Amino acid sequence: MYFLSKELFFPPVEEANDDGIVAIGGDLSPERLLLAYRSGIFPWFDDDEPILWWSPPERMVLFPEEFKVSKSMRNILNQDIFKVTYNQNFRDVITNCSTIKRDGQQGTWISEQMIEAYIKLHEMGIARSVEIWQGDVLVGGLYGIDLGHVFCGESMFSKVSNASKVAFVSLVRKLKEANYKLLDCQVHNSHLESLGAREISREDFMGIIKKGQ
């Protein structure tokens, strides 16, 4: 297991352990975070743990052309129940993602330290958000890292039924229009699988990441 120092460096993802942990420690500086995502690595850790950096052996991804939108979801989109904006309230989106209650989870991995780190990336135009509104009220959204050819989804939230789903559909449609290669969903999720996401090998994922650099 590689322990990071102040040096801006990550070991090759092939050196990850069986769980997918590449390295431990370091910091959440914008430079290190950007290097991580460009290297196929993401941070994921509890507030009482050191920073853990991951590159799972199987990566959950969604190729935009394989996206499946259900008939019921299309009906919701056609009703214009929600207003969609982009990059207008990043701080509110990531803060809501950190506080929303989730089934089977005690707390959140999105600490105050992570919030401030990703806000810095947003100010640099690298971290982006989708906001879902009902009137003037923010009711859902998502955020992630934009690498220009791959969007690395991080988290989403919903305060009313279907709000986060609308955010996800809106994002995927936008990525498809812009010819993005894929949306990185990181780890397996049965709901995302129902939308067309699937697992690919770390090797295949890295090949796509590096093609755009």
C-alpha cells in the first residue's frame, strides 16, 4: 500500500490492492484531485479515516448512447415539472449531497474538507453541477468532475420524487450532445444498471481516460 507524502504523485492504478485502494494519505488540493481523476482515481473515505484513493478493478460506467430512459421518466420530463440549470449553485448542491439521508448509510463521506476542495475545483471550471428547481426552491441535483471527454459523477440528491433522476437524464443528454465518451459512475449500483450503466475492466476504463489527454 502506497502512503502519499507532499509530493504530487500517484502510483500506477495496477498497483491497487484487491479492494481497489491505490494509495492512502496526501491532501485534497485542487492539483492532487485533478491528477487523481486524470489518473482514473477518486477519493472516498469517512471523516474519521485518512484519505483513501480508489481505482476499482471493475468500473461502473455509462456510455451515453446506451442510456435507457423509461416511458414514465419521459412523461415526467415532458410535463416540465422541474427547471434545470447548470453550474448555478454548486455549493448548495454539494452541501445537500452531504446532508441528505440515504438508505443503509449512517453518515456521509462528503466532509466539510471535501466540500471546500470541490468548490475550489468548481471555481477552476473543473467541478460542475446540475440543479433541479421547483419554482425558486432547489429540490435536487448532482455534481462531478468534468475531464472534457469523461464526466466523473460524484453524488446526487433529491428532496422530491424524481428530482435527481431528472438531473441525471439532463446530464447524460448533454454529455451525448457533446460527444463525451462516458459517464463514470465508479462502483456498481443496481439503479444505474437499470439505466444502461455497466461494469468494464480497469484496463478498458484507463484506455478511455488516457485517449482524451
